[in-house]
Amino acid sequence: MRLRTRLTLIYGGLFMVAGVVILATVYVFFNQELNRVSPKVIEKSLKQAAPSSLASPPATAVPSSPPSPSFSSLPSVKPSQPASASTPGPMGSPAPGAPSTTFYDRHGQLVSSDLPGVWLKEQREVIQDAAVTSLLAQGGVALVVVGGTAAVVGWLVAGRVLAPLHRVTETARRIAAAPAAGRGLHERIALQGPDDEVKDLADTFDTMVERLDRSFDGQRRFVANASHELRTPLTLGRALVEVAMHRRTASEDVRQLGESLLEINSRHERLISGLLLLADSENEIADRLPVDLADIVNHVVSQTAAEASRSGITVHECAQEALTTGDALLLERMVHNLVENGIRHNAGDGGALYVVSRTGADGAAEVEVSNTGPAVPPYDIPGLFEPFRRLGADRLVSAKGAGLGLSIVRAVARAHGGTVNASPREGGGLVVTATLPA
């Protein structure tokens, strides 16, 4: 249940409980007031009825006639015999042999009783019951109507109060949905309004995101600067080794040592180039141009044909049109890393490599590279996309690479708003699919 719904239910529930308490309190006080006032009204009516019968003219008989229904709810008193003969006896009852007194209710019905107080008490109870029933019925209807209105108002007020929180949530979701870590950290909430708890939360969130943005920018700059700085001594070392190897006086041992040093130097250069490319690929793609992945697949397969031939790998190519937009050099590097990874981590002589480019059902451009090779456990696949992570015991920089190939593939795909998925291939090997938006 959403917070807005919970707040509305709590607000409406508290309002209904308060209304029920108020209605019950009014009912109790109203009932007490009726019980306190009604006996005085009956007593006063009886006292007024007795003197009026004594003060009537002695010789005139007034016929009984029903009053109009619009009269008061208290009964009308009309003596039906001469007043001189109507002498009250003890305890307010008529004297023996005296004629009875005739009463008419508000509906014009004839009421005759020797004890008018009994009839007045019954009428009082009827009126009291009607008043209490009317109070409860009308009060209940009013409570339901006002409670429903309060719930609607509570829903609107809760939505307005929670609107800044929705803005915070949407900003956090956009940052979390960024294609790579550190992307989207330039987003800010910048909430305007009174200095309350919600604005403090938004300002704290903006401060945290700003610090993270500076941290990621500093990390990328450090990797780029360190890679550039390391390239200079590696280039100088390569030049010195080559000069020593090509001297006339260089012995065979020196030449073999030089070959080993050049190979190590070459691995370090690949590592630094991979770090630079990884740092560059994590930046936003500012200028996007139309690119057909089929052309890139054809070009990369032709470039790696010699390496595949030396390894005894048969390459099967199926380049279909797959249009996307982005940086052509980065996309070429992505496909090259996939093909190179498929050749170097293959079954060896007699292995196979399948490279396919196509347009997906949703119009996205796809590149799929699958190879034969050792079985890959599914739980090891996520770690293959981390920098310097390799399968099995091959954890060091070797001839197969520096461990940045798939990391660069994922970084390039995310920079273009795409994704990379990998799954074990039946019979051994790996299937890697890069999907890019059209």
C-alpha cells in the first residue's frame, strides 16, 4: 500500500472516530436534557389545566371540537361540562361523580382520561424517542458525508505534501538507471520551497550526489593521467631494449632477453591502452553518428583473420544490417574485443567462432559472438565483466590479454545506452550479445 493511501486512511479514520465520539456526546447530553425538562413541562401543564377549569363561567357549556393539526404538540384542554361541577379531588384527580376532562392531541384525535398526567407522560416519551432517532439518523448521515469529503480532501493534501518526495524518488531513479556508474550524477533536485524536513532531505541528497560526481570525475581523470604518464617510460624502455638488441656486439642471450622484455613491455602497453579506453568509454557520447554494425563486423573479422588462422579457429561470419548511432571507433573497439576474446579463449586447434550482426525484434541493433571452449559456470559470468577478472586460474597479465576486454565491451555498450548479456554455450564456450538502441 502506498504512503499516500495510508495517510488518507489514517486521516479519514481519525476523522470518523472523532465524529462518532462527538455524536455520542451530543446524544448523551441531549437525552439528559430531555429527561430533565420534560417532567417540569408536564407538571406545569397540569397546574395550568386545573385553574382554567375552575375559572370557567358557571352557566356556559363549551362543546368539544378538535383543534387544527397545526396546533402545538402539547394537548389542548377543553372542559366538556360546566366548570362549577368540575372540582378537583385530592392528588390532582377529579372529584367523585365529576365529569372527566377531554383532551385533543396535535392530530385532532380525542383523548379522554381521568389522569391526564399519564397521557402526557406517554406523549413525552414518544416525542423524546422521535427526537433522539432524528438526531442519530441525521447526525449519522452528516457524519458519513463529511467523513467522505474529509477523505477526499486528505487524499489531495497528502498528494501535495508528498509531491517533493516523488521528485526526490524520480531523480534517484534516473541516476540509478544511468548506463554506467558515475553517469547521471549531474542531476540535481534543486527543490524550492519552505525550509522544512522535505527540503532538508532534498538538499542533503543534492550534496551527496555532488560529492559522488566529483569523486567519479576525479577517479576517471586519475586513470587517464596515470595511463598517459606510464606510456612515456614504457616507450622509452622499448626504445632502449630495441637499441641493445640490434647492436652488432649483442650476443644471442642478449637478443633473447630483449625479446622477453619487449613482450612484457607490449603487455604493459596493452594494459595502459585498455585503461585509457575504459576511462574514455565511460564518458558520455556527445556526438552520435549513424553506424552500421555489419560494416564493423566485416572489418573486424578481416583484421583478426590472421590470429584466428594461427590459433586454428574457424570463424563463421553472418553480417546483417544493424543500424545504430554512436562513436564508430568505440563501437569498432567493442566488436574487436568480443571477437578477440572469442579467439583467445577458445578450444584451440579445431575450435569455432560465430560472429553475427542483426536487427532485433524491437528494432535494436545486436552483435552476438559465440565460441567453443571450456564450460563456463553461470555464477562466474558476472565476474568476467569486472576489470582484471578472468576465468579459472588465469588471473595474471598474459598473452591472452590484460583482463579488460569484456569490461571495455560493457562500458562502450552502456555509453551508447545499450546492454551486454552473456550466457554459457551448450557444449562449452560462451555466448555474448551486445544490444544497442537504433
